[in-house]
Amino acid sequence: MSTTTAPAAARSPRGIALTAVVILAALGIPLVANSYQLEVLSEAWFYVLLCLGLNIVVGYAGLLDLGYAAFFAVGAYTAGLVTLKLGLSFWLSLPLAVIAASIAGVVIGGPTLRLRSDYLAIVTLGFGEMVRITVRNLSVTGGASGLVGISRPWLFGYKLNSIGSYYYIFLALALLAVVASHRLERSRIGRAWKYVRSDEDAARAMGINHATIKLSAYVMGAIFAAIGGCFYAAKMTAIAPETFTFNQSLLILLGVVLGGRGKIPGVILGAIVVVVAPELFRDIGSMRMLVFALSLLLIMLLRPAGIWPERWRWG
């Protein structure tokens, strides 16, 4: 499919109408859903934000990141420290979290993103565990107990206390992430990411600085996760190191791969599936994760490129 037809298809009346219906339905869900359903759907929108951030790294730039939860932790702990230790407004933690995640992305990504495939995966995995162990052993971050009593923010004179308010916040963040991902994908840097993903040596021969391009994807993905981490800390009012384990990174990566890496609608669908599907199997008790795993295995066997794969062919 040519680059000129893709944006036109995205702006087709049918596509616009379908998008409007989905958004209106999402906005109306709190009017009919109970607290449990809102909690699950809020988490689903939250994972959409995280998966779209990782999709920039994995789907657009073709990098394998197994430590993405570390940037999620950077945002959460920044919000907790700013509000608890410094007594500052939650909203100030957002730019500080972006700065902290960007610095962490540059410090870790700068020397390591020159690596490829398995070596890069091992380094990112190590980075994720390093962040978790560090916050677990520092007194300022609360050690193994984490931070408790994080204050919830105020917005236009209204304190964000209810699950309904966080449902709309995470929905808004997910929509902003969709718009940002769409714009980035079609920008000059987005095309450079895909050139590097397709053939790094050829991209270098074309004059693309592959190290800088990969680093920009890594940092951009980190920013998405850090912003999500800030709002997660505000919603939960408490965070602990065990929230940011390798399993968390793996679950986010699963959403990207399951939905279809590089394809925004696919990543959204994958994120929703990994959150909602286990809840649908909750009635079968301890067997639910086994059934969930077998369902994922069946999907991957039938749709190895993802539920909604990108038309561009890999490899």
C-alpha cells in the first residue's frame, strides 16, 4: 500500500464514523458499568497507553525491549516523591517525570542501542531489574514497602477520587497516545524508524544516523510510560517495587505482539485483550490463567503476525 493512500484511508468517512462511534461508546460506558467493570476498563485504557509507547520501540524501530516497566516505575516514583517528599503539586511531577525518563533513556540507551537482537534484549532486561532492585533498597523510595499515601490531584476544583474520573483520564491519555503515535508514524522520524527496522545497514548507507534514530524511539517510548506511571501512582495512592517486575514488561510486550506490532489499532486491541481476557475467565478460578495462556497460544498459531497486523511485511 502506498504512503499516499494510507492517510486517505484513515480519513475516509467510514473510518471517521467508526472512530466516532467507538469514542462515544467509550465515553458512555461509565453511565452503565459498575465499579468492577470500570476498574477493569480503566486498566485496559492504561495498558493501551503503555503498549502504544512500547510499540514505538518495538513496532516502529524494531528494537526488543524487555525492561519497559522500568520507565513506568520512573514516572510512578517521580510522582510519589514529588508529592510526598517535596510536598509539591502532582501536576509538577509530569514534566519532571518526562525529564527523568528522557535522561534514563539516554543514559541506558546511548551505549546499548548499538547492540542487536538478543544482546539488546538482555541489556534492557537487566536495566528493568536494576531499577526495581534500586528502588527496593533505597530508603527515600520506601524500600520494599514502597511509597504509601500519595495524594490524588485536583483538577478544576475537583479532586480526582472516583474510579469514574480515572476511567476518563486513562481514556484521554489513550486517545492522546493514539494521536501522537499516528503523527509520529507519518513524520520524517517515523519513516526513519521503519527504515532502520527494515534494514539497518541500508539505512546507514542512506545517511540515517541509526544510533540517534533508535535512541529517539527509546526515549519517546519512555516518555509514554513515565506519564502513565504518574497517573497510576495518583490512582493507586501507593506504589511498591514488585509492581514493576519483568512480568509487567512481558505483559506490555505481549499486548504489542499479540495485537500486531507497528499497527495502532492492533496494539490497542492487544492491550485490551491482555487485560480483559483474564477477567472473562475469572469464574473458572485457578484454571483461568491456563485457559488464558492456551487462548493466546491458539491466537498466535492462527495469527502469527498478530490479530491486526501491519500490512508492511517484516524481514
